[in-house]
Amino acid sequence: MKFVYDFHEGNKDLKDLLGGKGANLAEMTNLGLPVPPGFTITTEACKQYLQNGTHAEGLTSEIDEHLAELENAMGRRLGDPSDPLLVSVRSGAKFSMPGMMETVLNVGLNDESVAGLSRQAGGNDRFAWDSYRRLIQMFGKTVCDVPGEEFEDALHDAKQAKGVKDDVQLDAEDLRALVGAYKKVFVKHTGHEFPQDPRDQLDQAIEAVFRSWNADRAVLYRRQERIPADLGTAVNVVAMVFGNLGSDSGTGVAFTRDPGSGEQGIYGDYLANAQGEDVVAGIRNTLSLTELERLDKKSYDELLQIMATLEGHYRDLCDIEFTIERGKLWMLQTRVGKRTAAAAFTIAAQLIDEGVIDLDEALTRVTGAQLAQLMFPRFDLSSEPSAITRGIGASPGAAYGEVVFTAQRAVELAAEGKQVILVRRETNPDDLPGMIAAQGILTSRGGKTSHAAVVARGMGKTCVCGADDLEVGPSSFTVGNVVVNEGDVISVDGTTGRVYLGEVPVRPSEVVQYFEGELDPADTDNPLVAAVHRIITHADEKRRLNVRTNADTGADAARARRFGAQGIGLCRTEHMFLGDRRELVERLILARTDAERDDALAALQPLQRADFLEIFREMNGLPVTIRLIDPPLHEFLPSLEELAVRVAVQHEHGQHVEHDEQLLAAVRRMHEQNPMLGLRGVRLGLVIPGLFAMQVRAIAEAAVALAAEGGNPRPEIMVPLVGAVQELETVRAEAEKIIAEVAGDSGGVDILIGTMIEVPRAALTAGQIAEAAEFFSFGTNDLTQMAWGFSRDDVEGAFFWRYLELGIFGISPFESIDADGVGRLVKIAAEEGRAARPGLKLGICGEHGGDPDSVHFFHQVGLDYVSCSPFRVPIARLEAGRAAV
Ligand code: ADP
Ligand code: MG
Ligand code: MG
């Protein structure tokens, strides 16, 4: 097996083997762009090293060969005292992991070759000593784990001793002395001298880059970004070019379009007389590329030409790292660049217009997650508020409110009708009530998988976490010299992670205005809206999956329809039993005779019929799946504690209120240890005579009523929690009888009868169940709970953060379908259901219906539709289109 590739041998499609950086360096080399010569050691070599703790067989001699070739090409030998070749040793994994892994520059310098380097540079001692001190610093930090601050302190001391502020004000003598100081730091921490043998430096640096794959921060980053842990990193060994040779040299980064807004036109930063990371580190203020044009027109023109070449070649926005050595431009890196959600859509549309990509490809350039970001309300930043700090945008949204520091205070103030932001160092399960009460959450510790982040995302609540320059006290927090006390108002932006003092006004996003029909895409000069319109329209043309919505009211149904829903996949009837109607439900539960029960049901029936009629009207012509009542009936009664207290107080006053006593007795009788697994769903229909019948009759009558108005109702009755075909058969027989009765001589309306698949047994006996069902709808929330054996309401706040930290799952299985386990049940049921009843209609109505990854899974499994909350409908449309191209 070959472990080392010269830049001439690779290409951009070899990212698995050469990493992103190596593959693209090779691509640029083969395009004839000015890349310093070098070679790439493969990810495979890294994997073997990490597994065995030593180099793969043959690797060392391959490195020897390629190093010799590099030396020949450059006409210099590595670390030659009189005329040294220097190299950089750079990590580069398949997926970019910014700042996670390591790079060592100037490898090959030692006490002797530093003089040779100076001669090479025309007697530039300052440059040579500056390069040497950088090597010791980077090598010490990266290869030998010397704390970086120690070097920074020494540099700081040197500047202070001289009374200067800027690195460039240190002269050759100062830097030579600094090298001495750095070497002492090195010995102090490692117990040995800084290695003088250039080849030894190179080998150690290569091994350090291999090891950096498993550094804590890299492991954590991969978990957060869901990057597989076993890919390994490649190592690039590149001949050094120098941006620190004087004012005619420098280093910079550039983008071929603005990665923030997507606007056309180049964009970048340049730093004269600097090397490597100085640009990102923000040591000195950078210059814009326009200023580079003034300083060095020739290099600037060449850079522009190269950017055009790269865009043409990659057919996308590219970002670039370059260095200018005495007026000669060198390319050190490129890749298809990261961008904001808005830029992703805008750039995709530009590229269509430029004839670079077609609409199908445009669909692959954007994601549902990006569209979701564009749909959150945003702060109106026209007053240009300045952020007091910035953390990790962990759960998007824009929220403002009074600052509180305890969950209890959050609950108290929320009860007074106030908006609050809960600020904590970190949150734990005890904070849950406060998190629910708050508009937003801000923490100073923890990343995207911290408790605060996971729970907030689960609740759809705005959260910024890990704002680590925040000092959180018991009744105030400080950031820099700003003190924020309890009761002060702040605004937090869960998308950008920014935190503002005071109330920043919020406005609905333009993309939502477009979906609402308030912004006409043909008529707007907003390029983002126009881009979203074009791309989602194409997704609609391409997708095979239909998208329905979960809606229980006419208003929700109407909004979802504006957002593009093609029907209702889940209408929950229990929401129609709340409010004033609770009393009727109580009467039903307390009924002692058939007559009393029938009375209660008869009172509920017209109310239900009116609800259904309203929904059928809004969804006229489109299918509406109505789920018969699902939750345990005691959920409609007051809690046991509440009633027990009420009755005890009555007794104390010598009163006996019969209704309350009966209710208490009923609640006691109906109490369940585990309501999730108790008397609910189809079981209610089989045990409580007349309950399902009432609902079926209301549905059938509402449908007939709409048809009589000239409408086109398309009801589908869905039976929840079925585990055995016999359950469904019993309910179905009764329902069909009622539907026929309602139809009478009029002929009635076609009503499908189907079931949810949400109990594992139903999935495993789907072939039998399909005999009695005209459709299946996968209830993936319950199916997930029951397949994993954990209750969703109890686990997310209690221990999911820990499971995510441990990598037991990369994302909550309630957020994104667990394809291996729960997904397997879906697959089995889909296949066996369709085998038993060809053409069986299959849908999904859990939260997963609006989750991008899950939508792709459901497309692959061959479902007919997904159903999700109204706001997720556009996201599902887009992802269903993406799944189909
Ligand atoms: P990262 O992956 O963190 O961007 P890089 O490997 O790209 O790390 O190295 C960081 C910087 O070091 C580069 O942007 C470049 O400025 C500098 N650098 C790397 N290799 C060389 C080289 N051969 N010559 C000059 N500068 C280099
Ligand atoms: Mg880089
Ligand atoms: Mg369910």
C-alpha cells in the first residue's frame, strides 16, 4: 500500500485518503497554480499509527523518498546549515475541523541553519531569528505539549523590556535573545533540549499531527459535528515560503464571494510582513484586499485571476490561504468555503444565473437546516446595537427579557407575565422549570451538547451557551467592565450567539413573510427571497414524498396550507377536549349509567363535528387524517394532589361536595403507575362504549355536511396504539357501520380507515395489520419511546446530555430518526405491510417528519408522505426534493 503522495499525484476527489487540504493542494498543483512543492501522508498511515503506536510498514522509507524528491525540486536539503530547505507539517482531515488540529511551520531550522536562512534572505538576520523562534514555539506547543502561554509570556516580556508594542519592532538581537528564552521554556517542560536534527524534527512533527486526531478538543468537536471518529488525518509536508521577509511580503486569506451575505465580489484580509497564523490570531489589524491592490498590483492581479480559475473549477465559492514572498504569490490552501444560510441560497441562485450549475445541483447546495435558520424571527439590527459578548448559538431564535439567575425566580417572574432570560454558569435537570418559564437561556459554560443546549433545542427555546467571558454571580453577571444585574433586560440571539444589552426589536424573517404570501418573489428586490422561491419551487417539482402537516385547528391548517402542506397527516382530537369541554369529559368519566354516559357523549358530539367541519373546509380537496382519542382519560381530570387537597379542606370545614368526592375517587381508581403504557389509544375505544363511535359519527357527519355545501372532504380515520390486528378489526367494524348509517341514502363520503404504527409489535406484525388497514402512519415519537424503552418527557432533561457527551448517540433519537433501530422497525412494517396490501398508503406523523436527515430516510424507505408541524413544512418540502435528486 502506498502511504505518501506527491502533490502531482493526488486530486480533489481523494479527500478520504489525502484529507481536504492535501486533495485540494494536489488539485491546485495540477491546475498549474503556484503551490509550493510538497507531499501528503495518507489518513491510512495515520489510522495505522494510531492503532499500533508505530509507523505503518514502509512509511519511513516512502517519506525518505519523497523528501529526497522535494529536496531535488527545491535544490536545497532539509536543514542544510549553509542553505536550508524548511518545510511546514500540516494536518488535514477529510472534513475541515477549524483550529482543532495542528500545524508546525519552519521545520528544519536549528542553531546552525538559522545563519544559512539569513544568508538565503540576503543577510536578513531578523527574519531568520523570527522564523526560528516561531518553530520552537509551535513545535513546543504542538509536539511536546508545552503550555502556549509560557511562550507568549516570554514574548510579552521581551517587548516590555524593549518598551515596544508590536512584534515587528523587535530586532534581530531581541529575537535571538527570545530564542534563548524559548529554549529554556522548552527544557523546563520537556526535560530535554530542543531537537537540533532536522529530520528528527520532521518525524516528531508528523507523529504529533497523527496524535492530534485524538486530542480532547478534536474528539469533542467531532462528536458535536457528527464527524466519524475513525477517519484519521492526513499530514501535508510543504516547502516553506515566507511572508515575513519584509514589507514586500505578507500573508492573507480570501473568499471568491462574501461568505456572509453571498454578495458577488472578492473579499479577504491581508497582513504584510507576517507568517501563517498571524492573520487569524488578530495580532495586528489586517488590510483589505483593495489595499493589497495598492501595495502590490502584480500579486493582486494574479490572485484575482487565480480566484476566477478556482471558482470556475470548483463551481462554487472557494476560500483561499495565500502568501506573498518578495512579490511572488503562493497558494497554500483552498476549499469550497463555509457560508451562512443566507449566503448558501443566494450563491446557489447566482450560480444558476451564471450557468455554472443547474437547478438540480442547486438543491444539493442548500439544506433544510439552513432554511430553518432563515425562518426564525430575527433581531432588527438597524439601530446597530453592539453585542456585549458572543457565545455558541446553541438553539436558534431571538429572545429578550429580564435577567434572572435561578430557575425559581424565572418561574416567579413568568407567572407575573414577565419575559425572562435565565442566565446560569451551566444548567442541570433542576433548572428545567426555569428553562420552560424563560424566553431564552444563556450559559457561560458548555458547548452544543451541554445540558442547556440539548434541552433548549428539544423545547425549541432560544439558547446561547459557552459565553466563556461571562462571570456569572448569584445576582449579577459581568462581562469585561459591563455589569448586568437581576432585572436588567438583555437580548440573546440563538443563531449567531450574540448577546445585547437592552431590548433589541424583533421582526419576522422575510423568508417567512414569503411563505405567508406577504412577499411576492416576482416583485421583491430581496435576492434571498427570490433564491428561496426558485429553489423550493424546484424541490416541489422533484420530490416524490408528499408533505402534510400536523394541525388540530382551522387556523393551523390554513397556515400550513399557505406553507405548502398537501393535507393533514395528524389531527389530534384530544386537543379538542380541553378548555370548557373538560366538564363534559368529566361527566363522561363519572357517568354511572349508560344513559348518563350517552348524554355526555351526545353533548360532545356536535362540538367535535364543528371542529372537523372547520378543518375540512380549510383543507378542502386535501386528505385529513384524524386520530381518534389517544391519551389516558385521567389526563383531562385535575391532578390527584389538587383534588385530595381540595376535598381535605372541604372536610375540615365540615363540607361534603359530592362532585369533588366522586372525582377524587375516579382519579384514585384511574391512577396508573405508567400512563404511557396504560389505558390509552385503541384500548380506550375498546373499553369505553360509545367514545370512538361518537368521534367517528362526528367525522362522518362533518364530511357529509361539507359535501352538501359543494366541498370535497377527504377524511381518513386513524386508530392509535394498535398492537394486534384484532384491535383494529373490532374498531373498524363499528366505524364502518356508523359511516354507512350517516351516509344513509345519500351515498356519503369515502372515508379511509387506517392505523398508526407506533408499538413495536405492530411493526413486527404489519403484514397481519395491513389486512385491516387502508393506510399506516408511523408514530415515530411513541415508536422511539417504546423501542428504546424510555419516556421522552422524562429523559431529555435527565440524562440525554450525558448520552450525547459519551457519544452513545450523536443526536437525540427524538430529534432525528434512529435509522438502525427504530428505522429498522419502520422498514420492516413498510415492506410487510405493502406485501400484504399492495398500494398501502404509508406516512409518518412524528416530530421526525420535519427533520432533514429523517426525511431522507423516509424517502429511501419509500413512504408516501411525511407530516410535520406547520413551520417545518417548507423544510420538509426542500429536503424531500433534495432526497430525490
Ligand atoms: P489550518 O488548517 O489551521 O488552516 P494550515 O495547515 O493551513 O492550518 O496552516 C496555517 C497557516 O500556516 C497557513 O494559512 C499558512 O499561512 C501557513 N503555512 C502553512 N504552510 C506553509 C508554508 N509551506 N509556507 C508558508 N506558510 C505556510
Ligand atoms: Mg489553513
Ligand atoms: Mg403516539
